[in-house]
Amino acid sequence: MKRKYNHALVIGGTGMLAGLSMFLAKEGYSVSVIGRTAAKFERLIDVCPPNTIFPLQVDYYSEALFSEVKEVISERGPFDLIVSWTPNYRALERICEMNEQATSFRLIHVKGSRRYFEDEEIKISSNCIYEKVFLGFVIEEGTSRWLKHEEIAGGVIQQIVEKTNDRIIGQLHPYSERPS
């Protein structure tokens, strides 16, 4: 899957999606990463090939997000892939609109399990291929637990490679927000 010079945007790419950011960087992507913590960016940049991670240290609820995204598109070109772990759907829609120069691009929207059962629609443009990844929980030794960061990143990587419409990582339970 080695592809040179593609541009990816990972929203939330220094936390639970850090493994995904590393994977994309090692696959030859130019990876713009939105995150809030300088120390997490430093750790990510340290483990990735040189000049592959481009940090956008900004909160995805901040208006400054849009000027940062506009600047990175101007410098590095439109995104071929956007992976987002954000509940801020309006910001995500606006970022996709800003990516209008892309002939086509994939948006992989990572969502919590509750969104599987009660979700609002996101408005996407005709040049966007929209895919969803839902996060559940794991039953282990008779008890349940939340997914680990590695499991989440691995599931999103699997989605990138296999290209299904929707993917569920772990198990979903419609009656509770937390694993029992």
C-alpha cells in the first residue's frame, strides 16, 4: 500500500489515533495532524520518518482551526484522506468544504458506540467517499473494557485497507454508554 506524496488529515491524531498517524507516515503520506498537546506532538514526530508529520496544534472547537486547515491545504495540497475523531460535525463539514480542490477524497469518521444507535447526518460533498467506524468495547475474562488505543488505530487502519461502508470495532450495546 506504499503511496508517496498523498496528503492525509488526522483529527485527534496524537491520542487514540496516534498509531494511525504513524502508520500513514510510514506508508509515505504527508500527515497533517490536529491535536491540542505539544508533548504528544513531540512524541509522534520523534517516532515517524522525518518530514511526514505536520502538527496543527489547535482545538477542533476553535475558530482558529479553519485558518490552520486553509494554510495547510495551501502549502501541502488538498487531502486525499481525512480521518476524524471529533463530535464537532459542523467543523468536520466545514473542513470537507475547504477540501473542494480534491478530485475525490475519503472521510473516515470515527464515532463512539452511541452514535451507531442515535446519529445525525453529516453533509458531505459529491467528491467525498464517506465511511464510518464505530467504537465499542471488548469482553475479556468475563468482564468488559473499553478499547485500547492500539485496537482503535488498528481498526481504522483495517478500514483504510479494506474500504467497507461501516466498521464496528469491538461490540456495541444499545442500552448503555459504558461496558457493564
